[in-house]
Amino acid sequence: MGDEKKGNGRLRHLTHIPPGPAGVVLVQILGISDQAIWYALWAVAGVLFFVFEVLRHGFRWLQRRFPGTHFEWYTRVEAWALRHGWLREVEVDSLTALTTYSVGIAITFALFGRIPTLIGLQVLALGDPFAREVGMEAKRRGRAHKLYNGKTWEGALGFVVASMAMLVAIDILHIWWPLFHQFGWRIVAVELLAVLAGALVEVFAKRYDNIWIPLASASVVWVLL
């Protein structure tokens, strides 16, 4: 059971990654309009919030309010999700990572627009899961160096390396054409600062880093560009 829970937890982390490259394809390559992005982001965020938060917490309230009724099925589902690593203890009475991920990107787009949000999305999509995986592996091997808030230097380094690798790969492919033509390789320095901002948030934020990471990274891009 422990190996299964660990494997599912790792799979949870890896689900962070696909929205990053998918966002680049949809927005920069296929050229989806800002209006379409706006509606899509808030539609996804709204559906996830309703399904994973309103209904989930509603069922928990009903089960507590009316014990011994058919609402107890939710308790069994929740226990199964916790036991198998699909739900974390901290999410039982709070928001799930999936919801905060979608809400964080939607808020970031509303505040900072297209390009800063895309860069913030790459930082969240690659940096956060690699920070967790590298940090956990370092702890498992007994080689972790503590940083703050239970985080490690190895995890922070994994965050920065993975995020920058993705952003530099995009630069090499010239997907950021407007920025690349205007700023050249100086854009890499801006991206590095955005990644470092995201890494700091990942280290110091105790809750909802899926919201704060893209906001921090995108704000740096927005200010500097």
C-alpha cells in the first residue's frame, strides 16, 4: 500500500506538467485569442471549483449533519483517496491542488495578460513537481540539506533547473517570437528572475503555492517587460 500511495502521489505531481507545454501550443502556436483564453480558463476553474470544492465540502457537511444516511458513501470515497495518495490530509478541509492550479492561472491571466501568464505557467508546471520529486529523493537518500519550511536546497535547485530548461527550450524554438525579436537573449535574464521569484514562493508559501507561484513569476515578467 505504501508503494502504491507513493506512486500515486508521484503521478499527482506529474499531472502539473502537461498544462505548461499545452498552453504554449494553444496560445502561441495556434494563436487562440485572449477572449477565448479568458473564457476557457474561468470555465475550467469554475467547473473544478464546483465539482471538487462545493460538492465535496457539501457532501462532507451533509454526512456530518445527517450521520447514518446514504451520504456516508462520501466518507468512504474520501478515505480511499487519502489512503491511495490522491488526496492529501491538508486538502481535506481546504482546497485541492487541482482547483488552486486552475484558479491561480486564471487570476494571473486576468492581472498580467498573455505572455507573463504563459511564463508563469511554465514555472508552475515544471518547477513545482520537480522541486517535490528532487527534494523527496534527496530526503530518501539521506542527502537533503534543509532550507526552510520543510523544503530542501536540492528541491529548490530542481525547481530552478527544470523551469529554466523549459523556458530556454521555448526560447531556442523561438516560440516567444515577439519578445525574442524585441529583447533577444536578454529575455533569458528576465525568465531567470521570474523563476527565482517562483522558487522563493515555493519555499516560503505554506499553502496554495499553485496560486502564488504563477502570480509571483508573472508579476516579475510584467514589471520588467
